Amino acid sequence: MTLRESIVDALVEVRVNRARTVLQTLGVILGVASLVAVQGMSDAGRRQGLKFFSEFGGLKKILVHNKPLKERVQTAAMLDSHGLDWGDVEALRREIPMATQVDPIAEDEQTIRTPTYQKLREITGATPDYQAVYKFFPARGRFLIDDDLAQMSRVVVLGDSAARLYFGNEDPLGKTLYIGDAGFRVVGVLRRKEFYFNEGDRNALEWMNRLTIIPITALYSRFTGDPDKKVSFINVMVDKVENNKKAVAAINKVLARRHKGVPDFEVIDRKERMKQQQQEGQIFDLIFLATGILSLLVGGIVIMNIMMASLRERIREVGVRKAIGARGLDVALQFLVESVLVTAIGGLVGLPIGILFANGITALIGQPAVITPQMAMVSVIASVVVGLFFGLYPAIKAARLNPVEALRYE
Amino acid sequence: MLPASGSDPVIRLVDVTKTYDSGDTAVHALRGVNLEIGAGESIAIIGPSGSGKSTLMHILGCLDVPTSGDYDLAGTPVASLSSRALAKVRNEKIGFVFQAYNLLPKASLLRNVELPMLYGGVGRVERKERAREALRKVGLLERAAHLPSQLSGGQRQRVAIARALVNNPAIVLADEPTGNLDTQTGKDILALFDELGKQGHTIILVTHDPVVAERASRIVRIVDGQIASDGASVRAAAEAVVPAGVVAVDAGPVAFAH
């Protein structure tokens, strides 16, 4: 008998036993729904993470930062080390071919004063590249320009929250902000940065809104007076994500040479970090996954049970089919098709429920809704596998029935 | 398509035995059965319960294989075939008619009649056509879409007969075909078998009812796993005496032994 005709028979069986079919599908519906939901939610999480990172550099960013030495007893070279400096920045610019930008940032703490405000705050020394790396563009005025850098200009660009903090409701553009003893002219206020992982969470990018940014050269000349021009960290933008690993190795090599082997720096690949984060997230996925698989197992066992019971009712039918010329394989196929049909119905019903479930939860925690082709794939694969697996035993049982005994069965 | 009447035997059993192991003791259901049935014969196998009559029917129907001995069915030695090959033989060469009709309850009459062709791999169009034709022959074409439960017993048995014939089998094997029917309906069904016999079908009736057995031209009596007697039925003998009979020649030489 062809597959098509087996499906015809199975459809009849399912239609005649509607109540039984509903019972059989319940477990599969729940199982598929939760697997689809897991798929959807983990996908939502992944997208969310990607979006967050893309707000300040994306996956192509490699962070080089200072790492304090932990050794109690230090060698002469270690004692001599002072971390990352301007020389490192220039070396990286020269020697890392896949780097599109090498963007150093230096930080310092200074007292900030306006007529209405006075407090010790962190200030950031940056280059014009900063706005591209962090996608941090002015809402009004302008960002730092090359000229500012060359002239060590006393200009400052403020994050939105910082501007409010220093000047209240007044327009800060063109006003003077005192950093330490030096007056800096406010040339730009930056667009607000916002990112909420979940609704009701704190703004994960608020730290950017609180920035006070001056030319890195001005920071050196006015405040640190540091001949080495030390930097706090360096963002290296790579031309394409595939080159991240190579770039990390190259950066390590250049810096190891320049730092005479002293490990006072660390190179962090954004892509690797993202992967790690996802793996951490996967633990939660696994819990949901286990729930889904458990429901499918229970659903499958229910199906197998009911199939076994229905086989007992249909022993004679199997005998008749065999007398008429059905081979064991035909009978097995018929029962398998029946169980897969039942689980496929379960999968079909489970899919929209799973989507609802996923979107309900993501809506609850304020994440965007997701519907992906993978959801449909999960439901199809899960339901067919369950149908095949749990239909196999009844199918083999049926196929092996002795026709004489089956025909005699009352 | 039907085998030519009277020539080579369609069935030949040689020294067929069947032994069942039931615990410590072996049950000898058949003890050396030799039987030839010619194409186009109509034969009744009778015997009390426990005689081995059912076992013989199962072996004839290729539902079971002999413990020893040979069985040729329409030229094919089937005694040692695999279960897979036996299924094919059942599908192509045997048409079963059961006491309890054994129609599939959830399938329409048409689908029930299609079933042997479904397992025989007959294409959809030809299958439907042949199933309709078979239903027409038993007078139930207009009810093709009905379920078996909507029919009377006699009608169900007609459908079963249509199903048995639809693949043009070498033999039709009927096990107590009138056992569940009232006398009149039973007579109608037997008349249908007579009709089939006249059309050249080889028909084997398994029964314990002497009246039913008399409808055949030849009666084989099984007792204790052996053939106790094998000869023309009274009707066939009478028809042989009065040469106006149609089937007397088919009854074979044993007809004159009585």
C-alpha cells in the first residue's frame, strides 16, 4: 500500500476517533508549544543582545584595556610598566591591517563647576572617532573634530543627562563649564542613548548619557600632564567579524612586544563575549527545553498507550488486512502513519500556541515579539520525531501479528 | 484470466502435516493430507470441530505453512515461502470469504473492495473501476459509499465476495460463509457461489453444515487430521447419472466411485 493510501486510512481512523485523537494530541500540543516558545524566547534574547552590543560598537569591536598586575613580587620590567599609552595606539594604527579605527579613551576625575553645580566627576578624553564607534551623535551642536584634537581646544560635549545635571533646564550650548580650573565651552549635546532589556529595567545605556567628553589632547595637557599620554582603554574596530580572532592575535603580539612581555593589558573580543553570554542564556533555554521534551515524552507515551489499546481492538482488522495481502511492512506503515498524523496535528495546534506563549512572555517583559521560521521547523521536527518514535512499538507489534491468530481474535 | 477448467490441478497437497507444540505434547493437526483440486472445481471441506479442517483451510489459504509436505498453488510451491512472499500469494491467488464477513468497519464498501488492489499496487483509476464493477456484480454498486454497518448480513457477505473476487484469484476460500446468516439469505449467498462456479471460479467451501456442503460438486471429509472420504456430492452424483448436468465432468473420476 502506498504512503498516500496509508494516509487516507489514517485520516479515517483519526476522524472516526475524534475524542481519542484529542487525548492523544494534548501532550504533543503542550510539548511542541513549549519548544516553540523556547525557540522564540531564546531568539528574542539573542536579538536583544545583538542590538544592545550594536549600540556601542557591535561585534566588530575589540576592546584593549589596562589590567592591574596581581603578582606580589614584581620583576623590574613589571615595576617599569605603566599600562597602555599613546605609543601603543600609534603602533596599533600602524601594524594592525584589519583595523578600521583605533580609538583611544583616557579618563580622569576632576571637579566640574557651573553656577548651579559643583562636584567631582569622571571626564572622558576622546577623539572624533568616538562618535562613530559608539554611534553617539549630537542632538544639538557638534561632536569633537580633528581641529579640537590638534588645538587641544577647551571644548566639551555633554551627554543628555550630564547637560541637565550641570545646567538644569537652561540651554548649555555655548555656555562655559569649568573642569578643574579651566573653562570649557559646550559645543554639543548628544542624543539620548536608551536601551531596556526588559520593560521596567533601568536604562542600560544611561552611563553614556552621563558622559562629559573633551578632546583627549586637552585632557593630557590640562589635567594629567602625563608625558607618556596613558590611555584607559582602546577600541579597535575590525573590518569584518571573521577577522576578529586574527586581529586579537595581532594586537596581542604588538602589545606584548611593546610591553616587554608584561601582561598589564587585556584584549577582549566582542564576538567571543557575545558567545559566552549566549551560553549563559542557554542554561535557561535548557530548562525550558527540558520541560518541552518532558511534555513530548509524556505525550508520546500517552500516544503509544492509546495506540496499543486501539491495536487490541483492531487485531482482527490486522488479520483481515494480512489475509487480503498486506505485508508486515504495510501494516507497520499504516500504524506509523497514524501516529505521525496524530502528532502532526498536535504540532500544528502546538505551533500557534507556542508562538502566543513566546510573545506573551516577551510582551510581559517588554521585549519585541518574534515569529521565526525556526519555530515552524521546531514544531514539525518535534512532532514527527515523537510520532515515529512512539508509533514504532505499536507498529512493530501490529506487523508481527500472526494472521491466523489475528483472524480468530474476538 | 481465470484458469482453464478441468486441466492441471490448481491445488496439489502432498503428504502435508501440521504439528503444533502445545507445552510438552505435540498436537498433530494434520497427519499426511494428499489432495488435488482442479481448476474450476467447487469443493466442500467438512469435518467436526478439532478435525483439522481449520488448519487445512489456513494452509490452503497460505495463512500458515505446513510442518512437512508440499503444497503447490497454481503452479507455485508455497510450502516454504517467507511470510512476505506468502502475503503476495494471498493477495494475488486467494480470495477469502469469512463467516463474520470481516469488512473494515470504518471504510466504505468501495474502499473495502479496493483493499486487495491497494495491497496489490493497482493504480487508482483502474482500482476504482474494478471495485465498482465487482460491487455491480453482487448488486451493491449503488451503495458503494455506504459503511458496512449500514448493510444487512447478506449484503455484507456479498461485499466480502466482491472483495474476494476483485483480484481474480486462482481460488476462492470461503469459511462457513453462511454461518451468520438466516436460511433464506444463506441460500442466496450459496446461489451466488453456484453462479461463480459456473463462471469458472475454483471455490473451496469450508463448513460443518451438510446442507451447505451439498452445494459443492465434491466433498472432502476430514477426521483426525486425515482425509476420511473424498467424493462427489449427492447432487453432483445425481447430475452425473442424468447427463444433463453441467458440472459433472468437473467432479473428476472419483465421482463414479460411489
